[in-house]
Amino acid sequence: MESAEYTARMAAVTSFNQANRWRKRGMNVVPMRFDCHWAGRHYNCLIAIFHAGGTIAVTHGGIEMGQGINTKVAQVVAFELGVDVKYIVIQPTQTLTNANASGSNGSVTSELVCLAAIDCCKQLRTRIDAVRGKDTEKTWEVLIEECFKKGVDLSAHSYVSPVLELPVVYSTYSAMCTEVELDVLTGEYQITRLDMLYDCGESTSPMIDIGQAEGAIVMGLGYFLSENQVYDPKTGENVTFGTWKYKPPMAKDIPIDFRVAFLPNAPNPSGVLRSKLVGEPPLCMTSSVVFALRNAIAANLAEVNKDDAWFHVATPMTVERVQQYSRIEIPQLRYKD
């Protein structure tokens, strides 16, 4: 609330609404606790180090779909083995090397695959350190070649299937504050500012996680505001196919002032490398834009002496719906001396 300057901005919203008849602003804060569940998840990892050059090939049971799981795994392996990330090559997932892996969903795949990768690295490090001994000056290439010549197994496999006493491993705590400005006559609106403070523990890859959080928010904006699916009531045919009628969020739909921050100094002792998941919670919190719009509509209704009791709104809050909720009538448009 402090970083979002809620108190001062709320006063500014009130003043703006008093001074403007056909434009209204609304603001809302949504806090969230999101529980992390690992039970019933199964993920694996296979790491093989090649003696000629020391390349480290990694294949895991997760599916890269833009969430940065391959980058995270490469960074974790490099960290655990103490080598430059240039040695890491992520190979495609396949059922032979990564059999019986769970689906990549629920925001936990990245951390559990990284947990499997850490276990592989511990196995490899134990074998490699026995050859390294006290000689810390050997280059990675020389060390791996020496391991190979001594018959050291340079591959490792791990299968992670957590068995837990409690269903919740940990929780993330976060909050989102959204401010919107509404054109009452047309139903068009802009998100003037959006602040999110997210508890990510100690992020294993801050740039990846910031991108995940921002991307989840934009997906949420589409889900709650513009992506309306309409079906023919008789045939069931989707009549909003294509972007002519189905409107995903575009560049101009992003908040004008977009502020995403992670809670500092918040290590998670129950997480992988003290981190926490990121993905679904920011999307869920984007519901704050719905309530902010509702508050802007309510400010308009209060000015024209409409019933100020609770009124129902449906998502997505498309321009058409917002304009209808504003309940503009002809008498309101007549000029008065």
C-alpha cells in the first residue's frame, strides 16, 4: 500500500471524479495468498557430461512453452557444478529419457525440474570431486577429461516425486493495486497505473520471473477485460473466431504506468534454492482491474442519483458491457443552464 501510494492516489481519484462528469476513475487493491502444492507431481532430469570439451547436456521432464524453464535449469546446473553457463546445452524432452513426467502446469514444474537437476548435480559433483582432490586450478575441460580416463560415470539421472506430510509446501503473498480511467459515454477505458508487489522468495532467475509476472498480468487483462467468447445458441458454433471479434490484449492495452516488484529479502526455506513459484498468482490478482472499473462505474451512478446498491458485473468487462453498466440515458445528455 505504501509503495503504491494508495492513500494519496485514492484522494486524487475522488477529486478527479468530483471535477469530471463524463470521465471517472476507479482504484482497487487485491491481496492474495497462493498455496504451492507438490503432491502428485513427478519430474525427472538426466545430465550427461561429454569428455571432449566438457559440454553438459541436460534433458528434463518439463516442457518449455515460453516460461523460461530451460533457462532456469541451465542456470541452476551451472551454479551447482560451478561452471560457466556456456557449457550447458538443453536437449529436447523425450519419453525415453524423461519417462512418466507429469504435465507442465500448476506453476510448479520449473522448480521441481530444477530440484531434480540439483540432485543430478550432487551425484556428479561427488564423483568429480573425488578426481579433482585438492587441485582447484584445473580447468573444467581438463578435469572432465581426467574423469573420463579414470572411468568415472559422467551421467546422472534423478526422479522427483515429493511425499509430504502437509499438502501445502509454502505460500506466496502478494498484492496488486490497479487504477483505471473510464469514458462514461463510450465505455472505453485505460489502465492508468498498475502496481504489483510479489513474494518470489529469492528468485532463481529474476529476469525470467519478472517476465513471467508481467506476462501473467497481461494474460489476466485479456481474460478479465477483452477476450469474450460468443457461441451461436442454436449450433454452438464459435462466432468470435479470429481477432476481428475476439480481442486479446495488444501493446496499447498494457497499463500506462506498469510497476512490478518482488518483495526484497524474503528467502523461502521450503523452496528450491530459497525461491517461490511465479505464474498463476499474478494472473489471478489481475481481477483488481474488474473491481477498479466497477468503482469507476459506481462513481458515475452515484452522481446521477442511481441506486447505489451492489450491482452485478460479468467478465470479461468489454467496452460494450462497461458502457451498458454506466446506464447512460437521454435526459442525462440534455444541456442544462
